[in-house]
Amino acid sequence: MMADGRNGCLLRLRLVGSLEAIDQTGRSVLPKSRKAVALLTYLSLHPDQWVPRTRLTRLLWNRVGEEQGRASLRQALFELNRSMGPVYGQIFEVERERIRLCGEAVSVDAVILADKDAGADGASFDVFSSNLLLDALDDLTDEFDQWLAIERQRLESRIRGCSETVLIGGGSGDASKEGDQLAAARRAVSMDPTNEHAVRTFMTVLAECGLRAQAVLAYQQCESILRSRLDVEPAPETRRLYLQLKGAGERSAPDGPSRSPSRPSSREAGGILNRGPPVAQQPVVPSTMPSTSPGDTAGVPSRHLVPSVVVLPFATAERAAGCHGWGDVIADEVIRLLSHSQHIDVISRLSAVAAWSQAMTLQALRETLGAEYVVSGSVRTASNTIVLDVELADAGSHRIVWADRLEEPLHEALAGDRRLINQTVTSVSRSILQQELRRMQSHSLGTLDDSTLLLAAISLMHRNSLRDFNRARELLEAVASRHVGHALPSAWLANWHVLRVQQGWSDDAQEDAEVALRHSQSASETDPYCSLALTIDGFVHTNLLKQLDVGLHLYDLAIDANPNDPLAWLLRGTLHAFTGDGEVAVENTQRALKLTPLDPHRYYYDSLAATACLSAKQFERALEHANRSLRANRTKTSTLRAKAVAHWNLGQHEEGRAAIRELLSLEPHFSLSRWLSRTPSAGYAIGEDWARAFRELGVPA
């Protein structure tokens, strides 16, 4: 019998999607060798069964002789032992001719999903989407590939069965099942996009949740796939539903009712006609090159919304000993890490290399590539040290924004230390944000580029100053007025209204919720593929409307649009924290942190990661994240709340009360009743736990 992941199992394995092996302390114990990983996963999918060594060698080492295969098996077991440490002996039983994995000591996502008794609710298969079982283990051996194909088919059949079971009961109108219906329909479409029954169910539930634009998009995707794969048109009933939804959207009045921020079911909250008016309905304005002259930083505003940066290969001396290839390696890694930022557009490496080979000037880089910032420099070795001279230049003003000489011992760089690269990325990101903020403060709004206004607004939005916060709204509205119908300004305006309620600065939470909803809907309807717009729409539904099923669906859509969107993963994890699903909460927020390790707003990610750890009862880890966040931003009240709860659960009551006193000095009107009125965790057991801790720590009722 497999552990279910909640009863103190020694090892948690994730085999669907990115492979993970986490022990009970939260440490990653996945071995480095693919064969060792394959051995672990094969045994985990045959729990409590004695597997002959001959079968394992035939499966994984069939291209060598029997003796060499058995030796390789022993080496793989040795690597597992070394990677797992003490838990190895509690998980594996190893005899001379056979091996067995103890099922009760291990939780495996794929086994739980494939268990016929797991139930047909959406939660039992929510982790399965377009991800493959053991996605990183293809092309290992012919025998293993055949076994893996069968296992994938078996798991997919099980998940499809779960989806169809929920779809069959989808017409009950039970609001408590709507989250399952939405997830099940989406999964069924993902697994078989030609299944028109699933597509129609998906469209219907989306429309009932007020997501008409996504429902129309689902039809258009189905139509395209049917034509390209099967050379057929959608069934008449599918097209009738599409025309009904499309016609209803066109009949929506611009001054129609907005959804109430109270907590009704999705069906009560809004049918097809009840989403409220979009902020703007004009088509998206295509991004174009800035129209300012190369020497100006002010002038006619540009029509793109985030600044673009090009990272040129770092020059190396032709005969520099030990330096060959370092310039390209460092530039590639800087490009990769910067590309995770939502606040910067990174020009492709191929374009950067082509420009570098032509020795383009700053003016040429701006005119040819549209680069507003240029990262360049040189790398050399001296006395067993790598020396990187790097600078960030403003291509418009031809001025150096930041420059430094960074050094790292050669042996540390060769061993995989990333200090040099991390320092470069952190400094470039922060310098661009600071430069845009300085530019905004020294020029009138009418002379500034849109990207300057947007970045400055995002920076001011994260400050705990009401004056700066309100200034952020002015900047966002200025950008929105220039780009009527563009998704990004609307998305960030929605985010602003959510943060105003969360910070306790709202005079009318219901009005803020309605305005936030209109902005977020406008953003997601304008660009259904914009992951940021979908993420902020999910944020509004989760944190203001308390419609967590709709919020989860929107986060999933955002991740489908961009699997590397750190904000989508972060807020999805926070949603699971609100419901007490701590394991998924930690997994999602940690993935977000990995995707944005050097973000200038990293404190925000650490703050919400602390909340996720509280939900998983990982109180020491929650305290680590909270303290790291507070070192970067001492004024974020939600971080102080997480810190206080962590201290209380660790028995550190005085430290917890000190955190509450600091919180009350920043938010004097904070009370238990105010917190319960605005937290999505209200009504869940985890919310009751946190409320109890606040009460014991002296938070006013």
C-alpha cells in the first residue's frame, strides 16, 4: 500500500512533469544519474513487489553483458544510498537476487492518480495536464522505453476515466462541484482536444464562471485542431454553443452590472451576460519601435510597455589562458536569467551575436534591435581568478547606468558556482528599475516613455507608502490612457486595487473589488494568451471575490500560456495555502522562487512562500522565508503576520508578540475581524488555525 503523502511518509516522489524526490525534511534526494533515477521510479511504480535483479538489468542495462549489468545495478543502488542517506535503508529491501521498495514509506503522485479508489473528484487528478510521466527518461533503453509507453497509456486512461466521470455528473448544478467540473473538463480537453463533448462542457462551465472570452477561445482552438488533424468541422451542437456565446458577448451592454465581491457560487456570480463592462474594448495596439531620437530619453512616448535589453557576448583576449568560451557562457546565462523577468524584454542571443559581430554602436543597437539598454563587457583570467568587467548602458542617452568589476576564484566557477552571473543579473535588473524610476521623477508624465511609466508604477506599488502607492495608480492610468485596449496596464491596475484592499488602505473594499474585476476581465479578454493578465484575473477572483475555483482555473490557464511565469506559480501556491493544501502550496511557491531567483521584488516571493510553508506546518522554513523577506522590505504587513504565526507555532511566543506589535505600528487598525473579512482562508481549517494564533498573540478582536 502506498503512502498518501500526508501520513508522515519518508519520501515523496513526483513522476508527472518535473521529476522530484523530497525526503521528510524537505531536502531534494534525487540522484544525478538517469539510470539511478529510472531504477528508483520503476521500483516506486511496483511498490511492495520483489523485483528480480535480472529483470532490472534487462530493463536498464540490456546493451552490456550480464556481469557488467549487475555491476551497474550495484553502482546505481550505491548512488541511491549516497543520495538518500539514512532513509535508504528504511525504503529499500535489498537481497542477493531481488529488490523491493516499501510502499508505505513512499508517496508517489502517479500511483495515487492511477489508484482506482482515489475517487473521481478534480483534486485527485489536478496535477495531471499536458505533463508526461517520467518526462526526462525517454530514450534510455529500448526495454525501458516500451515499459514507459505502457505506463503512460495506463495513467492517461485512468485520468481520462476520472475526467469523464465528473463530466457525466456535470449537470447537477451543485456549486460545490463546479471547481471539479471546470478542472475535469479542462483536463479532458487537454488529453483529447478532439473530444467535442469535453469541449462543450468546458465552454459551458467557463461561460457560467463569467469567462466568456476563454470559452470562445476554447471553441476556436477545437475548430483548428479538428481541421488540421481530422479534416472535419466541429459538430453542429458545438458550433451552436459557440454562436450563442459569441452573440451573448456582443449583446453585453457597456453599463451592465458588475459582479459582487461577496462569495456566491460561480453560477450565481455571473452567467454569460453578467461579467460587467470591460474597461476598454478597442483592439490591441501593436508594439512598435520608439519614435524618440537616439540621443533623447524624453520626447514622444514609445508604444511598447517594457524596456528591452540586449546582452552582448563578453569579449575575451584571444590568447588569454583558461578563458576560452567564458564570454559566451556568461552572456548565455545572463540572458537566460533575465528572460524570466516580467519587467524586461530580452533580445534573443542570435540577434545579440549578430549585432556583436558587426561591432554595432549604441545608436545602431537601438535603431536595429530596439534595444533600450545594452549589457556588455570583457572577461579575463588573472592569478587563477575570473575577472568580469561589465557595464549597463542606456542606448538612448549613451550614458553608463551601472558598471563594475566582478571577480571569482577560477576553481569555484569551474565547480559550478554562479556568484559572478548572479551578481551581474541582480545588478542589471535593479539598475534598470532604478533608472526608470529616476527618469519618472525628473520628467513630466507627458514626455516619458510608456515603459518608464509602467516600471516606475510597479516599483512604487510595492512600497509601503500611501503616497507612493497612489502615485503608482496615476502612472498606470497614464499608460492605460495611451494604450486603450492593451492588456498590461489593465492587469496592473487590477493588481493595484487588490493590493489596496490587502494593505488596509481601501475605504470601500466592495468598490475596489468591482473595479479590479473590470480591469482584470478587460486584460484577459483583450489578450487571452497573456499570462500576466490571466494571473492577475486569478488574483482578483481569489483574493477579492473569494471564488477560489475560478482563480485556480485562471492560474492554470496562465501557466499553460507560459509555464515559466513565476508570478502565476507563486499565486497558485498561495491559493493552495489558503485552502490548507500545504504540500502543493510549497511545491508551487518554491518553483516560483527557482524561476525568479534574482528578481528585485524577491521579498514578495519570500513573503508568500512563508505563507505556503505555514500551510504545510513547516514553521522553521516559514520563518526563514519571512525573515529573508523582511530584510529586503521591513514594511510588508503580510510578512509580519506570517512571521508571528510561525513564532507562535514554534513556541516562541514573545517573538510572535513582538512581530504583532511591529505589525500594529504599521497598520494600527488591523484586527482579527478585519483580517477574517478579507482573507481567502476564512472558512477553511487553516484560516481558523491562523486566527487562533492571532488571538493568542494579542491581536484586537
